[in-house]
Amino acid sequence: MFLVAAVVLVSVMWWATAGALDRQLVAAIRADAVALTERWREGGQLALQDAIQERIALDISNETIYLLLSESGERLAGNMEAWPDEANSDESFLRIRIMHDGIPTDARLLRRDLPGMRMLVGRDESERLQLRLTLTEGVAWSLGASLIVALLGASIIRRIIDRRLEPTFRTALGIAGGDLTRRVPLTGQGDEFDRLGESMNTMLDRIESLMQGVKGVSDAIAHDLRTPIARARAKLEESLIAARDADDLRAAMEQGIQDLDGISRIFQALLRITEVEAGARRAAFAPFDLVETLRDVADFYDAAAEMREQRLETDLPDTLPMVGDRDLMMQATANLLDNAVKFTPPGGVLRLSARREEDGVLEVIVSDSGPGLSLQDRARAGVRFFRAEPSRATPGYGLGLSLVRAVAQLHGGVVRLEDAIPGASPPGLSVRIIVRSGN
């Protein structure tokens, strides 16, 4: 790029100097020929001859060249020795080598034909050609120096970039070798390399977090699936040994099928959470009314609450239009209401409400009058397979709130857990799904 800039600069300088000199020379010759022609028109042949001789006499630098011949070839005026053969061509402007005052000279000539006469008007180009040669040599040396500077600068810049990127290369090689704790060191200058390092470090933090999450999920799957698998195996093995009749075998097989169904539900929930976290469900985004969806969920769980002697209250506006995945929002709300029904004692109250904030954010709130969650448990709530100590006796796998968080993140929102009744005992739990409407 430096070399290209230098070439452009030198080309402009060349056009402004050598080109300008050439244009000035051509303009001067044309003007002189026009003036001599006008002199001939005013005074005839003798006036033209006098004008030519006058111009030759006044030319101190001896640059002007003139030749006036009669129709028969007789020399009438001028300082050229003979009419050059090149001047017999059809071209009006000529650049030839002539004898000027007995000296070979490079000349620029303009031919003009007058009635009964032929005239050449020109200038000696020797000094201008020498100047152009000097300019050409200067341009060549300048471009050569520019090339050296460009190569040297490119080498220096490459070494600087290599030195600045060396820590990044070492970090990448270390991570490729399995050390996920490596991070790109920052210089604190805040330049592009520091921004690249910060981006890489953020990416590596995210990768490490995901790897830890995968490890945690693997450990949790191994732990949570071991019990139902071991129980199913033990029951089937016991039935083979101790079954007294076909009914005992049938009962053992049905229990084993139930255990396997539970394992299948765990995998389905994990796959659904993974699909949502990967953003694959964004293709299903469409406009829908959130209130209609919440009413459908409330109608279903109202019957479940009545069976447990609970009361489900709703506080919903007439409409809440949004753009998103209707099925996922329904599933997330259903998971929250299902948990609320599980942990609310008989006679308790469940509440489902929704509203739109001024900034276009939608809130779906599910609250109950159950035991609630401690601050420590709230920090871990939403981690796959996490279950608070008081809830381990209840059915479930610890994946419901994980799906709720994933759905909220897919819609550009968050999930917040709070006490439903601060200061009360029990305080209950209020879960708020905060999403953007997408309108």
C-alpha cells in the first residue's frame, strides 16, 4: 500500500512537471504560428519575413526555430538549413532531429501551409528533454527508495504483529493440548490485539463453563439414572427368582416399564433443553396472544389444584401480543404451575399473573404459598438435576426450572426467583419470567 501511494504521488508529480512543460511548449508553438499567420494576412509575404527575422533576433536563448520557403523551395526566412523530409508527411506536429545553426538538435515543429509558401514554426527541445531525463532518473530513484522503505516497513510491521500475536498463538496451542485454564495475556493498551485477547478470553470462559456444565450433566445423569436403572434391574431379577405366578411377573414388568419411562422422560427433557439453548426453536417464532396461552394452562392446572384442595387465582389482562414460540411459553408456564401445585400444601393459594411494562417487556409471574427456597438454593435453581433438600421426597428430576430458564433466554429474557410473601413463614415462592414481546 505504501508503494502504491508512492507510485500515485510520483505520477502526479510527473504529470504536473514534465507533462506541464510539454503542454506549455505545444501551446507556445501554436500561439507563435497563429501570430505569424495573422501577420501574413495583415502585411503579406514581406511582413511575414520581417516578423520571423525579428523573432530570431530577439531570441536570446536561441530556442526558436523558423523556416519559410517559397512554393519553388527558395528559402525566404528562418534559421533552419533545410526543409526536413519528415515535414512532408500529413502530420502537422513533428518531433524530429534537425540541424539548427549547424548543431544537431531535437526539435518540436508545427507545419503551416500558406498560399505560395510553406512555414515551419518550432522550438529547441534539447534542454527540456534533458530536464525530463533528470526528472525520470529522480522518479526511478524515488520509486526504488520507496520500494526499499515499503519492504522494510512491511518486515517491521510483520515482526511487531508476530510479537503481539505470539501470546495468542501460545494460548491457542495450550488449549489445543487440553489446558482449558490458559488465557491470552493483555497489555492494557486497549488496542485491537487487546480486544482480540478479551474476545478470546470471553470465548474460552464460555467454553470452560460449557465443559463444566457438560461434566456436571454427565455426572448428574449417571447419578440420577443409576437409581431407576438399578431398581428396574433388581425388580426384574427378583421377579425371575421369586415370582410365584404370571401376575407377579406381570406386575414386575409393569414396574420396570414405568422405571424405563421415567428414564426416557429424563432424556426427552434434556434434549428439549439442549434444543432450546441452541436456539434451534427460533424458526418457530410467530405472533400470538400470550394471555390465551396462559388461560389454557390455567384451565388445565385449575383442576389439579382443586384435587389437592388448593385455589388457583389468575390476574391476566385482556391481551398481551408477542412474537415467540407459543408451545415453549406454554411449557415453561406449565412447569412453574406444576411445581407450585407440588409444593403448596392443601388449602394454599396459587397465583398466575401477567403484565406488560412500559419498555415493552412482558412478565409472567407464578407464585405459591409453599415453603419457598433459601438464598443458597435460589442461586443453584435452574441447574440441571438440582433439587433442594426439602423437595427430594417429591416426584421429579430437577429439569423443569432448567427448561424455564432456557425458554426465557431464547426470548431474550431472564428468570427471577423471589419470596412470594416477604417476611412470612412460610414465605412461598414467586417465579417471574421476563421476556421481550418482540413487537
